[in-house]
Amino acid sequence: MSLLLNDLLTPLYAGILIAFAFFGSFITAAFGAGGGLLLLLSMASILPMSIVIPVHGLVQLGSNATRAIATFRYIDLNMLAYFSVGGLFGAVLSTTVVTQIALEPMKIVLAIFIFYLLWGPKPKFSGTSPSVRFIAGLSTAFLSVFVGASGPIVSSYLYTKEYEKLKFTATFSSCMALQHVLKAAVFSVVGFAFFNWLPLIFCMVISGVFGTFVGLHVLNKTHGANFRKVLRLILSFLSLHLIWQGVRYFYN
């Protein structure tokens, strides 16, 4: 257990993060989206944003890659190809900005962003041309580096394609796995010490893999409408907590 800990983590907090990795992966696999947000908000309530975003990215990479592999034959490879090219450009662009801003105040931006995604009008996308797919990949990859929560926008975009459930899950997971690879590359370039967090990341990834398989098992057995209502309230509460933390940052 001591390998998981450092000056920022107690055994209780490490256990909480590992548990939330399971529940986050379960939620996304079973209900299509939302688990990444829950994990991100939980981590941001415990750790600084400069650590949360890269560590969350690697944990989510494990979960999304597992779902993508398990549902590989359903992936829309054409969508993934254009999304990947756009994402690469977005990631390169983000490296010119990420070191110039303080990430801790981004908790407020993240919370407001999530409130909009939860309660505001859903983003509407039109068109399936290569350029639209390229722009979707570029913009969400760029945004992911700063708020770590581009999943709801990606899912909103893919939702307009009217995929059936398995094709949606497979394409969404593969696109998000690609984004998390790019995010890890960006933070490696700017000097984040992933090595110090690898034991915790490993345990959270393993926990997330179990959550993914449990979630996929119930994917075809529930509509999840009531659960999503409860999840939205939980995420809203956690967002309020993030706003409080972000405001407190300016007074310390």
C-alpha cells in the first residue's frame, strides 16, 4: 500500500480513487458516458489539477482501450481515422499553451463547463464530412488537455450519428482512448513525472478494467434513465465542491 502513497495521498484517499475508477468505468460501459466525469471530479476534489488531468488521462486510457478492444468489430474506423488526425493537431497546439497557465483555477472552469453539459442545451452538430470529423477531433483533444472532460462533447457528437449501442460504445471508446494517448504525450513533453504516480495509476487501471467488464455485461439489460438522473445530481454536487476549491485557491 505504501507504494501508492505520497505527500498528497493518504491510504483512505488512495482507496477512494481506486474505487471510483471501478465505478467510473462501470458507468461509462453500462450507460454510454458519465463515468469519466465522475472520476475526474472525484480526483479533482482530492488532488491538484496539475496532477489530476494527466493521471486521469492514463487511467481513462486503460478503461477506454479495454472497451475498444472488447468491442473492436463495431468501431466506425472511418470516424476514428479523421478524429485521430484532428486530435493530433489539437494536441500539438495545446503544448504551446498548457505551460503558460495555472491549472488549479481551472477547477472553476471545469465545474462551469460540466454544469453546462449536465443542465444546458446539448451541443448540436451536423455534417459527416471529413472536415467536420477533423475539427471535432482537433477541438476536443485541445480542450481535454485543460479540463480533462471532453467525453460528453465527443459523445454528443457521436450521438448525432445514430449509432446502435455497441457501435456507439466501440467508436466512443476508441476515440477517447486516442485522446488520452495524445494527452499523455502532451504532459510528457511538458515534463510531468508520470513515474511517481505509476503504482496508483496501475491499480486504478486494473480496477477500471473490472468495472468495464461488469458494465458491458449489463449494457444490454438496462435503459439507465433513472440512474442517469441520479448521476447528474451527484456530478452537480461535486461540481459545486470544485467551485469552492477553485475560489479558495485565490485566497490562499
